[in-house]
Amino acid sequence: MGNILSNLFSSGATSLVDAVGNAIDKVVTSDEERKALDIELARAEMDHSEKMAEIVQKDRAASFADTADARGNQSRIQESTAALWLSKNVHSILSLAIVGLTFFMFWYMLFSSKSATAIAENSALKDIMIYILGALTTVSSQVCSYYFGSSSGSADKTKALNDLVKRS
């Protein structure tokens, strides 16, 4: 039975490939037409790549503008004489709380014997703790990137400087 099915499907696949090949041969009849088709396909692929690069560039520009706007807003609040103490310090307080909570959660997970036993005995608690630590780690990374710069921004600046040096 298996042999019959494999023969049936392999002959079906062969006939499908032959049908597609025959359809292309009917549309493209000469070597010149095949070369023109290949050139057109390559051109379409290059156009697609160029459009995708433009989309990525626009997305990065929007992200950088958003970051610059947030930092500019914070600077205006810091310089304002009418702003309350809490308004001026809310970013710093939240940043310290997030980073502090992250370190506390890692310390608690690693050094609390009560925590290690409870987590080892309860897989649902383990999943929850891993999720919380992942979220806190991500947010802490964003806080550090905000205050100290991000590696992607540094890589972009390095590339831009290298391009300027090459042009000179």
C-alpha cells in the first residue's frame, strides 16, 4: 500500500513540475526572453529591497524623533521654575525603583532559601517569577539605555563617523 501511495504522489509531483515548466516555456520561448525575465525578476527584487530599506530607515527616524521628543520634554520640565518637585524627579524616582526592584528580585530568587524551595515545588510560581524577571530585566535595560545611551545608537554613530572618514 505504501509503495502505491509513494508512486502516486511522486508521479503527481513530477507532473506538477512538468506542468509548471511547460507553462513557463509557453510564455518564454527563447533564450533572450528567459534572460529578459531573469533581469526583470532581479530588478523587482532590488526594488523590493530598496523599499524595505526605506521603510526601516523611516521607522528608525521616527523612533529617534520620539526619543528626542521625550528627552526634550523632560528637559523643559527640569528647567521650569513652575514645575513641582515631583514633576522634576518622577523619571529618576521611577528609574531607581525599577532598577532596584529588578536587583531585589534577582537577589531574592538567588539567596532566599524560602523562595528557592517554593519555586522548586511549584512550576506555576516558577513560570510567573521567570515572566516577572524577564519583564523587569527588559524595562531595566530600557532605563539604562535612556540614561546612558543604547548600543544601537552607538553603532549608528560609529557607522556615520566611519562613512565621513571614508569620504574625506
